[in-house]
Amino acid sequence: MILLLLAACGAPSPVPPPTTSTPAVACGELPDVSWDAWGNGFFRTYCTACHSSANVAQRGGAPIGVDFDTRAAVEARASDVRRVVLEQGTMPVGGGVFPDDLLLLEVFLSCGLSD
Ligand code: HEC
């Protein structure tokens, strides 16, 4: 998935097309998408207007407890984030995530939460 996305988007360092014998790209060779470098900013930009533990009154209908304002909270729902943003495209409400950020979210969910 990462290989396909990087190749499709013409990333600065071209990645050869995946074959069954191509090993996965090591996380260290991908952009730095740690929580501090990227994740925190992504979720503040796109999600915490509705999904923040600091916000119980004006959540735009987001379920109480489904929050993305801390690394731990995102980590606990990483598979939900992948599903609603990358697979279903139902979040954020109204869409509007820049294509580059969708690519980086894929990298973040695969690599950024493991450091
Ligand atoms: C404008 C408000 C708003 C924003 C911004 C928003 N959401 Fe939501 N979110 C909702 C509402 C309303 C629901 C409940 C209705 C639903 O599930 O569609 C919800 C539900 C969810 C759920 C639980 C539903 C499920 O299928 O698991 C997840 C996970 C989620 N949002 C993730 C995100 C992520 C990740 C972002 C940022 C990329 C985001 N949301 C941005 C309003 C928002």
C-alpha cells in the first residue's frame, strides 16, 4: 500500500514497483511522521475540532470518548482511523484532507506510532 501510494504520487525518491520479492520499505527510509513531527498536527488540523477530550459540548456530533488529541488516544483507535479516513473516506466530515496528508497518514499508521 505504501509503495503503491508513493509511486502513484511521484514522491521525491522513486520507489520501484512492488513485486512479490521486494522487501517492505523500512520505516527509516520514509518521511518522519512521528507524533511530534507530524501526527499531532494532522489530528489538530483535521479531527480535534470535533474529536477532543477537552471538548464535551461542541463536538459536531462526534461520539463522546472518540478523541484524537493525544498520541495514546490515536494509538488506541489506529485501526478505526485507517478505516474511516483511508478506506471509507467518511472522516473528517466534509472531507478535504490534502492528498499528501492521506499519503502521510498511511505512513504514520504504519511507522509513526511505532517509534
Ligand atoms: C465536523 C466534525 C468532525 C470532524 C472534523 C471529524 N469527525 Fe469523526 N465523527 C464525527 C461525527 C458526527 C461522528 C459520528 C457519526 C459517524 O460515525 O459518522 C464521528 C465519528 C467518528 C468515528 C467513529 C465512527 C466509526 O465508524 O468508527 C471515528 C473513528 C472518527 N469519527 C474519526 C475521525 C477522524 C480520524 C477525523 C479526522 C481525520 C475526524 N473523525 C474528523 C464528526 C467529525
